[in-house]
Amino acid sequence: MPRIEETQLPGVGLRHDLTTRAGDRLGVITHRTGRRELLLYDRRDPDSCRDVVRLDEDEGHALAEVLGGTKVAESLDNMIQQSVEGLTIDWLPATASWSCAGHTVAETMLRARTGVSIVAIVRGVQTVPSPTPDFRIEAGDTLVVVGTPEAIKSAFTHLESGVGT
Amino acid sequence: MLLAAASPEAAGVFIELGLIIVALAIVARVATSFGFSPIPLYLLAGLVVGVAFPLSFSEEFIEVGAEIGVILLLFMLGLEYTGEELRDNLRVGLPAGGLDIALNFTPGLAAGFLLGWSPVAALLLGGVTYISSSGVISKVLSDLGRLGNRETPSILSLLVIEDLVMAAYLPLVAVLLLGVGLAAGLASLVVAVATAGAVLVIAIRYGEPMSRLLANRSDEVVLLSTFGLVVLVAGVAERLQVSAAVGAFLVGIALSGPVADHARELLSPLRDLFAATFFVFFGLQIDSAAIPDVAVLAVGLALVTGLTKLFTGWWAARRAGVGERGRFRAGGALIARGEFSIVIAGLGVTAGIEPQLGPLAAAYVLLMAFAGPIVTRSIDGWVLARRRRRAGTTAGA
């Protein structure tokens, strides 16, 4: 699981960075207005950006869907085909005492912290497939998650007591 | 009443105001197409209007507008950072912030004393040379796509610390400008700084519930309630002789969370309009005939404080582990001075303490607001060129 670093940009928002295995450094600035900037760092001068792509909130979500969505779809596909590749799907019941209750999917930072994705949320008789980052988890929801068995174990503890810490 | 007042006088006010604002629109259009901040051009427009077309009707209106402009500028400055950002940066950025004060406040202060000004006037000039223009800088960084750069947090952190310094500095000069005796001055100073400190603590501890009280889904409600609150607090602060600007600034600091974001979005256009009015008004008040006398001084001050800011940014970025090119970019970015230097000088001009302060500050800000973005843009190229030259000579030798 690649490590994502978080940096505060006072007055602007938040920056997340990631170095790929091939050695490229990528970043995303989340502006307070919800606008996103996709950053591609310069290899010769790693302090500066070679390219900056501006995305509005919807474009950001759409791109995340493309990037994250296929990963989830692929893993689900694999599971259905029983070629499980070390991935597990699990149903985690969020009770009122869980720290994730009342937080949005984005606020749980679940994917960044544990590598586990929430692929759906079951609320009563209703199922919300691929909840958006601003979807708020409520007590009583069941979270459908995908990840390696170890990651899901840590996701369980994170959702239970680690959100917001 | 209003309709009845549609006399030649009202018509005159509208025509004058309209002409000024249309002129500002043209100026802003030119400035943005060249990637410059329009602030120095507004100031220039004020100077030109003051010399060439004396206003006959709208001066009073512009004066009130200018004061609202100052209030909104300071309110938005306070709003810029959340309580947590202020607290976190105070911890991390203190050494760089201290260097910033030592290197950039001192030249202005020293120049004031060398000119034989009163201590208050020297203190104001120190503020003028100290404070970088967060408006100009964040715009330039965003335009150049440098917000993601590794040196950018160092730059922003310095701006945050400057913001905090303003919280102590503004009440201080407000009290000193009153020119009351030492004992009375000290007493009101203690009150002012204690209030500022208390508001900071309250903002960090209780900002959230307070802001929730103001939050509302409707744009209209948020616009009216925040604008009303800011103007009201500013007025009360002025009555208590703490200066309206300080009151507005503290309201900005106290607001946080979603309502702060909402207010920022809604009040920005209002601030742009009234702040432009303020820059014009400042230009109007300046005796432009005095500018040639202070031009050499302004250029000297600009050179010195340009270099000291460059070093401040360079040092802060080096401390953060940024490479050589990034250090120079950080230094270059911080050079721009602008709106807040004018606000500080404006306090002195309104109080009428030192006739040279206004012209000198105007000339200085004109230079720095133009030079800052130019240096920010080109410094990376200069550093690269220098490095290539050096590499070339070593290869040749």
C-alpha cells in the first residue's frame, strides 16, 4: 500500500502526496472551496510542479470514480470469479458507539489509513452503492468493505475507535 | 426621501462614482491581462484623480466606502486562517516569523527614526515594510501553479505568523496614535492586547459553536448577519478607541468552520469593491507633489526590504528542507507588499501625524506590488541560469 502524506496549506486547504513505484511524485490539493488541483512534480526539481491540472468538485469526484471505481469493480469481479487474489469482502455493522458514526466517508480516511475501500453502505432496506466521499455514516449502517483480510481487521478497529484521531 | 433627493447633487454623485468605478474596471482589466495585482493601479488612479479631476460631489461617499473597505480587508485577513492553523503555525513557524520581524520591520523603523520622525510614525513605517501582501502572494502562487510546491507551506506559514503579529501590532499603533499620556496609553494598550488575546483564545476554543450560531443555509442570511456583525463590532471598537480595523480583524479570527468559508465566498466581491474604493481614497489623500522628494528613499527602502524578505523566505524554506531553487522561489514570492501596508500607512495618514509617511508608503507599495510578482515569476529562471553558467565555467576549467 503506497503511503500518502498530508500537508496543511493554511488559507488554501490540504495537500496529499504520493510517490509511485516508478518514482513519480503526485499530489492533490483540496481547496477549501472544494476545488481540486492535481499535481505532477518535476523529476529534476522535486520541490516544484511540472504540471497542475485544475478540477472543480464534480470533475474531482468523476476522476476519483474512474480511478477508485475500477479498482473496486476489479476486485469484486475477481471475487465473484473466485480467483480471490487475497481480497476479502466484509460487512461491518456500525453501532452508535463506533467512532465513524456521524462522520462522512472522506472523514474516516479509511482508504488512506488502511487501504480498505467502502464499496457500499446498507441502511435499513436501502443499499447505497459506491457512497460518495461526503456521504455521512450513521449509527446502524452496515458498511460493505473490500481489502486484504489483515487490512479489514485494521479497518474494523479504525472505524470502531480510530476515526477523528 | 431618496427619490426626492434625485437632485442635480445626487446625479453628480452617481456620475462621479460611475466614472471612477468604470475607470477602475478598465485598470483592473489591464492589470489582470498582464498578470499584475490591480492594487497599485487603483492607488495610482487615486493619485491621478486627486491631481487632475478634483471631486466635487462624491468625496464624502468615497470616504465612508474607504472605511468599509479597510474593515472588510482586515475582516477577511482574520478570516483567512482557522484558529487551529494559527496555533499550529505559531508553534512551527516561530523562528522564521521572528527572523521576518527582525529583518523586515527594522528597516522601516530605522528609516523613520533616521528621517527624524516621531516614534509612532517610525513604528508605522516599520509595519509598512514588514507585512507581505497575502492577497498578491496567494494569487501569484495560484496563477503560477505553485500552490503544490514544497516551499509553499513555508511561505504560507510566514503569512500566518504575520497575521498573528498584526493582532498585537494594530491595537498597539491604534493606542499610540491616540497620543494620550503614557499611563493612559499603557492602560488602553493592556486592554487592547488583552482583548485581542482573549478573542484568539475564544476563537481557538469556542470558534466552532459560535460559528454554528451564525451559520445558515441561505446566502442572504449569512451575508447580512456577518456583514452586520463586522461593521457593528468595528464601530464599537472604534468607540472604545481600539480602532475599527482591529475589531473587524478579531471578528474574522473568531469565525471559523463552514460559516467562515461561506462568509469568505459571499463577502469577497464586497471586499473587492470597497477595498478598491479604499485604495483610490488613499491615493486621493496623498499629496502627489511630495512623491518625487521621497522617490529615492522609497527605492532604497524597496531594495533593502526586498533583499531582506528574499533572505527570510530563503531561510524559512531551507529550514523546511527545500532545495536551492525552491528556497529562492520562496524568498521571491514573499517580496510583494500591498493592501495591508496601505492600511497601516492609512492609519497614520488619517491621524495626520507625518506628512511624508503617506507619499513614501504610496511610492514604496507601488514599487513592491509591481516588483513582487515580477521577481516571483522570474527568480526561478535566474537561479537556473546562474547554475548553468556556474556549471559551464567549471566544465570549461
